Amino acid sequence: MGVRLSVGLLLESPGRLLAAGRFVRRALLAGSVLLVGCFPVQAGSGEDPAQPRPVDPAIERGAVPSGGGATAERLLTDARVALEGGDAETARRLTTEVIDDWGTVPGSSRAFWLRATAEEQLGDPAAAAADADRYVELLPSGDSRRGEAGLLAARNAQDAGQPIAGLRTLLRLEGGDAGAVEREALPLAQALVRRTPTDTLLALSETVPETVFGRLVRLESAVGLYFRGEVARAAQIGRDLLQQSLTPEDRRVAQSLVEGNAETVLGGDAAVGAILPTTGSPVLREYAAAIEEGIRVAFETRAQESRRPVRLEVRDDGGDPARAERSLHELEAAGALGVIGPLLDRQLDAAARSRTTGLALVSPTAERVPEMRGVYSLGSNDPGAARALAEYAAREGYQRVAVVYPRAPIAEADAQAFRAAFQNADGGLAREVREYTYDPGTTFFREQLTAVAEFEAQALVLPVPESDVELIAPQVSFFALDSLGVQILGTGAWASPEVLDRVDSRHLDGVVVASARDPEGESPEYQQFVQRYEQVVRKTLRSPIPAFGYDAASLILEALGRGARTPADLEAQLEGIRDFPGATGRISIQDGQIVRRHQLYEIRDGQLRYLGRTFN
């Protein structure tokens, strides 16, 4: 169903889409680990580098080909070096060769660990989870590396939206293996069980080991039974668990199941608010209706995954800040745990400042976010592209970088994010950044580009909108910056299909861009959203706007699914979200900001060529 359109528009702020009246369906796609030996080494890990690494088993039994040992070891060493240098794509290619061709060589199973690490860096959590889980299977019982590998597998399974797979990996770990990483794995296991269907937990509970993870499965299965009305069965599981070792919080939950009053501990149904301008100007009403469609799609599909019933409370602010404040107070009185919206800058600011309960606000579209805790927006400036370009420039060894941009809030924020990340990269080595600005609407950039040449910049960052790319790219060539060896670095607008189609490729060749979209087409997450939208709303999706409402609602529902029971819990769970597979990209919340995963590409012959590096 639906028509296939270009991807680029979703890279624009939804606020600008509203202002332009452009309601067209477009798609959007949206850590690096330092390896020493076999595992990521963290500060304070206490590992002794002098201790020999345990021997890894072979992937499969069979005769070892002549020279196979040396070949496999060389490939694995080269893969490790590639990972340390940030070249995850090469590491994946080399380890795949070991897995496919040298699986009978002792030590070959280490390829699964290295490939899982590379896949995590490349933003392929499903593959990373599968490879890390395979490594857990191959390692012998009691091997100290099983816990760390299981943790990586479970973490990536969660990021891939595969809670059952992640939970099975953790359950496969025996007591000693799990104990080594229990402190870090416990909250992950809690999040996974809360995202697993009750019937699946009941089936698992029949075979789970007597570990902390096994008890989590039993307790959460009992919670699921309780909320679907099987109170007596839930009470029996609770009584059994009370005979075992439980944390104080889990003991309270088990006791409440036995007494039949779990609502007093867990709460009843969870309320989520939405503040939308359902009255007002016709354009504003159309905008709000599109956002509300996306919200309701999330509630019709994602809310079914929650153990507790979730209800949506919608309030109308009419596009007025005073009404936004009143709506916020009504939702606080209704016991809402989080709020989707408001949509516009002034209304979001008014609602945020009027809070009395610390209610988290996730706006689908506001461009300006007040500097307050628990306030987020999917439409605000995403610093991910600028940070990715800064890391690239630092890795390339550039010392003098110029930034040319319009005097506009988003471009100014990009320039600021680049400067901060570039000057702080690699221990804060001395680097110089000079900024040259211009008024919006400028068509001739001689003053700025001449100054860049006189500065003898090694790289030029251009965080400019699509319309300016078409004007400034030919002038970069005209003023011979490319001939001077200046590397051009661009944000997402340079990667848009419209720019690649309209700008002569000779003016774009060699430009390195950071983009949250996949040049190969729509992401699986966006395709899933389209399918859900057309099933729930029963019409073809023709606008990018509902995707922002869907993701705002999905983030709050994800936080609820991870166990949030109060507004403070919900904010804490939101702050822990990493690589969430949204319709508008892979989303993380870092330092109070929504950041999408960005990847680096080089433009050649009008095409984006992946550089093998992914950044959050």
C-alpha cells in the first residue's frame, strides 16, 4: 500500500514542513568499542594485560587445512586492528572470511565476538546479538568470557526489538557466568522480561534455572497473569517466590500478588497525556490530526506489548500557551506519567515551566527546547551530524577547520556542536575553528569562501539547508577551494535525493556527509510503521508528520515497558534509551537531547558511498 517517495524530506524539521505546507510521505533512517585482545576493556576493569587470553574453541569439528592456523590468526589480528582504528566494515569482512572458510581452526570462534563488536559499531544490532549469542554457545561452561558476550548479545537484542532472544541469552548463562556481569545485566534483564509476552514468560518459567534471571521471569509472568485476571494463579507463583531469595522490591511485588492488591505496588492502568492543538487555524488542526494519527498507531500496536493497561488522555491547547499550561495541570491531576507534546515552541516552553510533578514532555515537532530536565523534542536540532563530522575531522588529523553557515538557529546549533566536539576530540589537542556567517537569503558567498582560503583551512564544514547547497556547492569549485585541497564536510542536506539529483556531480564529488538516512531506501522500522499506519488508520500514508507522533508516543511507551511507574521513573528510563528503532531513525537520548544515529558517506558520481563509520 502507499506510494513510494523520496527519503529526504523527513530530514527537515517538522516545524518547517508545517510552515511550508509540505505534507508528503518520506522515509528516514535514522559505540565504538576499543578492543584489546578479545574483550572491550573499561576503565577500572582490573584486568591484568599480562595474563594470557584463554584459547577460543573452533567453530566446528573437522580437519584443519594446511596453513589454516596462521591464516585465521592473521585475519583475526587484522580484524582487531581494524576495529581499533574505527574501520568496522573491514573487521566484519575479515571475520566473515574466518567464519566461512576457516571454521575448523582452533580459535576461530573468536571471529563471532569480533564480528559482533563490528556489527554493533555499524548499527546492526540484530546481527550483533546473533553473533555474540553464538559465541556464548561455543565457549565452555564456566569460561569467564561468557558473561560479557551474553551481555553484548542481550543489549543488542534489546536494541533490535528482540527481547525474547536477549532474554534467552541471559537465561543460558549459568550462575557463575551471570554473576560476573550481574550488576550491569540485571536492569537489562528487567527491561527484557517486561517486553516479553506473558505466555512466553510462562513457557520459559517451566525450564529457567534457579538464578536471579530465572526468578525475574517467574515474577514478571505472575504480574502478567494478575493484570489479565488470573489472580489465583499469580498468587501461587508469588507464594513460591517468597520462599526464595528476592530483592526487597521484588519481595514487595510477590507479597502483593499473594494478597491480591498488586495495584498498590505496581499501580493500576498507566495514563499518558497528549497536548495537541485540535482547535485553531485549519493548518494547525491538520498538523495536529496527522500527529494524533501517529500517536494512536503507536497505542494500537506498541501499547499491546505493555504488561499494564495504558490509556491515552488527549487535551487541546488550541495553539495557545496559556491553554497548554492548563492542559498540563489537568494531565498532572489525571495521574499521567508522561506527556506527548505540546507541538509548538511557545506552548512547549509554557507547559514545561508550569509543571509541578516533574512530568516528562516529549514533543514530536518543537524546534526549540527549554533547557530544563525531562523536556525533549524529535523536531529540535539533532547534533549527531555535526558531532560525526567533528570526529571524522579529528581522526583525519585536521588542525584548521572553517565553518560557513547562515544566521539561523539550527545552523548555529550545528556550528556550536561541531566546534565543541572537534576541539574536545582526542584529549582536547589544540585545534583552530573559524566561523563565517551569512544572512539567510544570501546567493553569493565570495566574502566567506575567500576568507576560508586565506585562513588556509584544511576542511570546510557547511551545515546549510538544501536550498543553500545548490547555491554554495558550485561556488566552492569556482573559488578553487577543491583545488586547494580543502575537504568539504556537509550535514544531512547534502545527502538529500533532491540535492544529488539537481546539483552537478562535479561540484559534489569528494564531499563527506553525515546522514541519518540510508541511501539504499526506507528503513525496516519505517516500513513497519507504514504497515501499521495503514492497518490502523485504513488509508494510504501520504505525510511524514505522523511518524513524529508515532515515535514520540513510542518513546514514552518504551519507558513504560521498561518498568516506569512514576514520572521520575519515566524520565530516568527515557534517559537510558539508546539506539531505539524509531520510524524517524535510530534514536538515543543523551544529555537531555534526542540524537539519531548518523553514518558517514562520500559523494561520488551522484551516489553516496558508505565510509564504514557510524556515529551516535
